[in-house]
Amino acid sequence: GAEVAAGTVTAFEATTAAMWLQLATAKVDVAVVEVGVGGRLDATNVCSSSLVSVVGAIALDHTDLLGATLGLIAREKGGVFKKGCPAVLPADIVPEVEDSLLAVAREVGASPIVRAPPAQLLPQVPGQDGGGRRVRCGGLDMELRLNGAFQLENAGIAVAALQAIQATGVISLSDENIAAGVAGACWPGRLEWVQWRGKEVLVDGAHNEAAAKALRAFIDALGVGRVRWVVGMVSGKDIHALLRALLRPSDTLYPVEISRASLPARLSTLPVTQIRAAADALGFGAALRDAGEPGLSPALHAALSSNGSSGSPPGEATPMAPTTTLCKAHNRAGQLEGAAVA
């Protein structure tokens, strides 16, 4: 192919080009391609046609690139819509987002426009517990193993997209295929229970206020009284909004710094001093703890220790046995951005 001068292509663009080449070489029948940031100008959006275009929940994030309002962000994300291609979006969205998405869909001639309702929980059947929740979605009964109330909306969007493809008849896709796909879905780093040195840890990649609220709602639904958070962030995120959504008066917080080597060139790690300052400003200064050594591993060890950490005040309650660990984290280039322990 044509040679491109060094420095004119970003690492993401080069990786995306390699992805398209790999998909073509492997003669993949159908590929699910997620944009990097936004949609309209994203490197993944070079394809001229799609079987279906999907936009999920929209929150204030990447505002430096996509715009400062939900409406502007929605227009960028709606840039994935194509002429004559089904456009799937959530049924329950704020008017500002709805207006922007519908406007873009109509401008490009996307058709049909599909409004996807969330999956509905079904009564659990004794003896048929496969590790997930029984749900009804798109007229089909299926199992959903992904944690969190927001995954009901995601499942609804996914099933609506698959049924839109099913309706075209372009590929053979049965109702059984759709139900099996939802049941087999997993999402590493999003409300994911993992083992760390024999302890259960809940890893989560929330990095905006909406996702942080979803994480907190999941923890509250578990009935956990006190959470020990280990939190690290990249710069540019609203750390005040995240901590406000996550922390409660009885919680403790272990700030950590992300390894700079694991981040893309345009990102930098948020210093521990700034996380501490944000906690102080929000009135959570008493929740701050020091693991004694920098890094995620020492912070997790301190948070998981039976007496909390060397910085815990006398008389602090220890976790109930068996110890349950809750983590807020984000896997970016293999680097955890944070963790929380209950």
C-alpha cells in the first residue's frame, strides 16, 4: 500500500487499519466493531455500509474531543449511522440525546430506526440457575450473566440489533442463536468478580460519573455496609464527580497512581495528591488511607488486610467473614486504574 510519513497516523489508527486487514485476510463473515471515541470521525467508521449501527447509553465523557454537552456528544456518536442501515438506540434516553440521534439518523437516511427497550427480569426458576438472571428481551426468554441493572438496557440494545439483522435475512440467525449469545456474554473489568491472593475482588472500569453511579448502585444492592476503595485515574477525568458518586461516610479510600508506561501518549496519570485533594474537598479527608508503598498491589494488600491498613484508625470494623472485596478498576492497556474493597 501507499507509504505514510511517520507521525501522520495515530497508534489507534494504525491498529484499526491492522484490524481491517486481519478481518479481510481471515475472511470473517460478520464482525462486531466498537468505535474508539465518538463515532463520526473515528478510524473504525471508514466502512461505507453495515448490517446495523448501534448507539448505547451516552454520558458526559471525552468532552475535550466530543463536545461539552450530551447533545453534541450524541451527534458525534450518531455519526456511525448509515443510509439504508438499521439504527438502534435505547428506548429511554433524555430528550437532548434523543433529538440529536434522531436528527443524525434522518439526515443520513438510516432505516429503520429501532428503539430498544431494556430486558425485563423474570422470576427465577429453582433448579435452573445457570449463574445468571432470567430475562425476557425482544419477545425471547434467556439468561443474562452480566451484573448490574444497566446491563438490562445493554441486553435490550444487543437483542434489538441482532433482531434487526435477523429481519434483513442477510445472514442466518435464529432466536436460539440470539439467546445463546446473550447467555454467553462476559465483560472483563465491568462488575467482574476475580480472585486476588485468595480474596474475591470486584473489578470495575467506571471512569465517568454515570458509570460510577451504576457501580455504587450495584454495591448498595449487595447490602455492603462499608467499602474500602482503591482508586486510580487518568488525568482529564472529573475525579470530584466520581468520588462524590462512589464514597459514603463509612468508606475508606486508598489512592494509587497508574503506571505511565501503560497509557496512550495523549493520556497521563492523575497524581495521588490530586485524588487526595479531591477527597478532602468533598469532605472525605477522614476516609483517606496510606498503604505505605506506592502502587496497586500494596494498596490492595493494605485494603484487604484484617485490620484495614497501617493507616486505619483504632476500632475500625473489619470486613465480615468471608471477606468480600469490591474493586473499582479500569483495564487500559492491561493496567488497573483502581479498586475498591468492602
